Amino acid sequence: MNLFHSARLKLTTFYFAILVIFCLLLTFGVRAVTDYELHRGDDAQRGAVHKLLERWSDDYDEPPITPNGDRFFANTQAQQTNMTRKHLNRDFVLIDILLLGGGAILSYWYAGRTLRPIEEMHEQQKRFTADASHELRTPLASMKVENEVFLRQKHFEEADARELIASNLEEVERLERLATNLLALNQYGQHSITKMPVDIEVVVREALERTKRRLGTKSKPHFTVKLAPATVQADKESLIELTTILLDNAAKYGPSGGEVVVAGEQRPNGYVLAVRDHGAGIAEDDLPHIFERMYRGDKARSSRVPGHGIGLSLAKQIADVHQAALEASNHPDGGAMFILTLP
């Protein structure tokens, strides 16, 4: 926080310095032009008066203007000009004070606005790093405790060793999935994709097969597929990964053995693919943050569901590189629903 406050003050100083230079240039420029116009006006005024007096002298046979009279007129004119300059200088000072005062406030506000996206990104990065560290530390700590307890045993059976190895493998697999997802997040954030015609039915079928393999022997939901056949422009592998994430999320948060509906149809704005579960849905407070990295809403429920909070963030990033829209909502009849609109 202190880092960005210091940066904001420095940026404010920079903006204010630019404003001061601009005001000084404008003030001296206008002042020079004003002096030039006043001198030219004085000369023109003096010449006009001389011609008027000469004409009056010729018409009425009066003597021309005397040197003393000309000097009196010039002195009077100079006094008026000096008074005008004095008033202009006062006005310039007042205007500059108002401009610089308002500019200082505006510079501070604009500096904050300029730095806000960077500050938000920095905060997200800090939170992401902390969450990722926690997710990495948890399985490592679990394996360490299990191995330490096992080594304290003087006697153990082969079945005990196999159980420990199986448990360690589960934690290793969890770490592997986390590392893979983190690398995928970086990949989709740095590189573009190559689009080609992809059959949406093939994408959903392969995503369903991957989801079922990931679920393993767990109680699998019943998948209901209602797809209008279509071909979309996309990267096949990443689109399969996105669909798999949505199906896996629906399977985890839906009721055990419940139904997951996958529906797709062609609309004027593109092909719309919807995945809906019949679970408890998404809390209203969690909806705005559901696609943030490492975000897991409803802590009491998410603590019972395995995961790292990266999947939906990865899905959103894949949708973004496809220039597609991915939205989360709650179905009126219950359950969460994710809608992907492919252009």
C-alpha cells in the first residue's frame, strides 16, 4: 500500500510539474502578446489623436498641438496603460493560482486513476501467489505427516505400505494437476491460438469422456446432452479443456448421482453452449468473483469438494482468447448454470 501511495505522489508531482510549465508558458506568452497589442494600440491611438487635432487646427485656424500638450497626452496614456498592465498581472496571478490549485487536485485524482489497474493487478497477483503457495503446501504437509507417522511404526504390514503409497500418489496427482493448471493459465495469457472449423458434438463427446475418467469410481452424475449440430471456429484442444472444466465443476457441485444438462443451440450472436447442474447453485456474493484465480466460494461447501479454484479461471481465459463470452448464473429452477457463447 505504501509503495503505491509513494508512486501516486510521484506521479502527481510529475503531472503537476507539466501543468506548472504549461501555465508559465501560457502566462508569459499571453503577457507578451498583450504588451505588444497595448503598445500598438497606444501608437495607433496617439496617431489618431494627432490627425484629429491637425484637422481641427486647419478647420478653425487654430495653432497645432503644443509639445507640452503632446507630452501630457502621452503621460496620461502611459498611466492608463500601466494601470491596465497592473490589472492584467493581478488577473493572471489569480487565474494561475486557481488553475494550479485545481490542477493539483486533478493531478492527484488522475494519478490514482492511472495506477488503480496496476494496483488491482498487483493485489490479485499477491493473493494468487499466497493462495497458490497454500495449495502447494497443503498436499506436501499431508504427505510429510503421513510418512512421519508411518516411519515411527516399528512393525507394519505390506498393506499399510501400499495404503501409504496410494495416499502419497493421490497427493502427487493433486500437485501435478495444480502445476498443469498454473502452466495452462500462463500459456493462455501469453500466446494466441489458431482457430479452425470444429464440430461441437465432437468437442462435447470428448469432454464427457475426460470428465468421466477424472471422476473414476466416484458416483457419477447422469449427463443429459441436447445439442444442435454445428461447426464453430475454435482451437479444438483448448475448447475441449474448457468444456471439461465446466462439466467437472457441475459434477463436483451437483448432487451425488444427480443430473448434469449440456445443451447447445445456434443463435444470431453465435453458438450458445450451456452446462447446468442441479446443486445448491452459486451464492449471490460469489457470482462476481467466480472466475477469479484461486477463488472458492461458500467455504463450508468448497472445503468438502476437492479443487484449487483455478479451473473456472482457466475456462474464462480460454473463452477470452476465443473472443467468446462465458457467464455464470443460477437457474430459476435451481442449480448453477454456465453459458458459453462462441462467435
